[in-house]
Amino acid sequence: MSIRTVLADRSIYSHVAALLAALWWVTHAVTLSINDVRTHRLPLRNVGTMALGTLVLLAAAAPVRLIPAVLCGLLLAGVLFLLALPRRGIGLGDAALAFPIGVVLGWAGWSTVPVWALATGLLMSLTAVVLLLLRRIEWRSTLPLGPFLLAAVLPALLL
């Protein structure tokens, strides 16, 4: 296969752009998770960078799929924002983090959203039970939500 053939095939560009978007998203997810575990804070600057980079790279991969992805991101961010209004439990950083999560889930298809929601609850519940049994946390302890929101994307995409 010659270089001209490779460059003429747009599907290779879309695969590379999708791979770069995945790498961009995962590196930011790991960084944000570590930060949330240590400080219980999700810096909006980092969440915004994650979202913008993911959108740009996914737009390069397949612009047609961008509209459902953005709609899903806005929907998830809106729902988590409404849940954050009472200011107990879910923080505004978690609500902001829902946008890049929703973009990835919407890109893969709307059927991933309920799986993600279920996986988030299961991961957090199981982790809390294990930590309680090991006496690493108490009943009144708080766990950061961000790492569970991000980790649940993997089973949602794989199922």
C-alpha cells in the first residue's frame, strides 16, 4: 500500500482521530480521578480542557455523530446540575464532569447512558461496602464521586 493510498483513505483519519480522542479523554480522566480522590475537587479548567479536546478530536473523526454526542453531554450535565443544587453529595465539579462523559457516551450511542448510570451506582456502592468492612471509612465518611463517574464509562462502552 502506497502513502498516497493511505492518505486518500479518510477512514484511516477518522480512526486515528477517534483513537486520539480516546487517549485524550483517558489521560484527563486519570488525572481528574487522582485529583478528586486527593482533594475532593474537580478543577473546572481541567474538565473544560477534557471536554474541548474530546469534542475537537471526535469532530475530526466523524462530524455527523457530534450532534448526538453534544446533546447527550448537555443532558447528563443538566441532570447532574439539578442534583447538585441542594449542595449535598454531588458537587458542581461532578455536574461539569458529566458533559465530557456524556459526549463519549452519546458518541457511542444513547443506549450506553443507562448502563453508565447503573455501573456508577454499583461501583460506588461496592467500594463503599468494601471500605466499610475493612474499616477504612465510617458511616459518615464521604467518597469522591468523580472517579466512579469516570470508571463507569468503560463498562458502559463495552456492554
